[in-house]
Amino acid sequence: MTLTVDNTDSSHTQTGEFPCVSCHTNCCKEYVIFVNAHDVYRLSVGLGVPPENFLEIYGAKDYSLGIEVKEGLIDLALKQKKGACEFLEETGDVFRCTVNDFKPDVCKSYPFQMKNGKLIQMNDIMCPVDWDVSEFEKMMVAHLKKDESEWKFYDALVKEWNAKHWRKKPLSAFLKFMLDKVELSLKS
Ligand code: SF4
Ligand code: SF4
């Protein structure tokens, strides 16, 4: 989940070198990227492809939040290829995200999070870098607020879908319901 910073600028870390390149994007290989409605909408519109092309379904871990469809109680995540996100491309020894402009919120914010109203770096052994949090504060705080509200929007629409007992309908019907909701919200 490489960060949305300009990696031609080498001043983003305490060591003075932009580190995602030399780390070989471990985070894009090790995590399953679960997505919300806005993530799916941006990717689908940005790439001009239906969500089924890039989504994988997983059995829901959280029974109160899983999507009830004909296929089961599920969560949505990005497809993987050769043990990494399918949008990760390797050229020689360089890895890059091929959907940088539309990548999911979680990819944009990793490895930062808010704790007690402050931006901090996650206590996560996956990312080997000691980031200079203060450099990202303005951009990330705004991003994480937006991210939180998009997840709330998603949780509400999943609850609405489940409450309507549409569990016999297929995933494709849920995806249409979800994308229509996002489109409506963007118009209002
Ligand atoms: S969408 Fe891009 S940044 Fe996110 S996991 Fe995939 S390759 Fe990495
Ligand atoms: S694990 Fe850390 S250093 Fe490596 S690509 Fe992800 S954010 Fe960058």
C-alpha cells in the first residue's frame, strides 16, 4: 500500500531517502485489501471496468457487518495475483501500483492511523520505515477523516441491504445497489 506522495521528492523520511522502492512494497504483498463502496466506485469508474473484474469475495469475519448475498456472508477485497495485490506491477526490481490515482483509502493512508486525535505511525512490523509523521500530518489527518466517513457510509448501506432480507439476491445485485448509492450521494 504505497503512499500517495510524490516519490521523486526524497525529503519524506528521516533517512532522506524515499523508502517504498527499496522495501519492494511489502504491504501490497502481505495484506488482503478490503474495500468500501467509495473505493469500489472510484476503481470501477477510473478503470472503466465492472467491479467483478477486480473484486474477490471472502467469508465475512464480522457477522454483524458481512454482506448477506446468495453467495454467502461475505466481505469484499481486491483480487490477488501471485501472492500480491493484482494491481502491483513489477518491472525488473521495481514495484509500482498501477492504479495510483484510484487506489483504496487504506492504501493511501498506510502506515498511518489516528490515535486519541493524533496522527501516529501504526505499530506494525510490516513497514520497516520510521516515517517522519509530522511531514504527513496535514494531508493524512484530512484523508483519514474522509476515510472514516466513507467506511461509515459503507457500513450503513450494508446494514440497509441486510435488513431488507435480500440475502437470496446475488452479489451482482448488491454491487449495483452499492454503486447506485455512492452515485446518489455524490450528486446530493
Ligand atoms: S491498490 Fe496499489 S497500493 Fe493498494 S495494495 Fe494494490 S498495488 Fe498496493
Ligand atoms: S511497507 Fe512501508 S516502506 Fe514498504 S511500501 Fe509499504 S509503506 Fe512503503
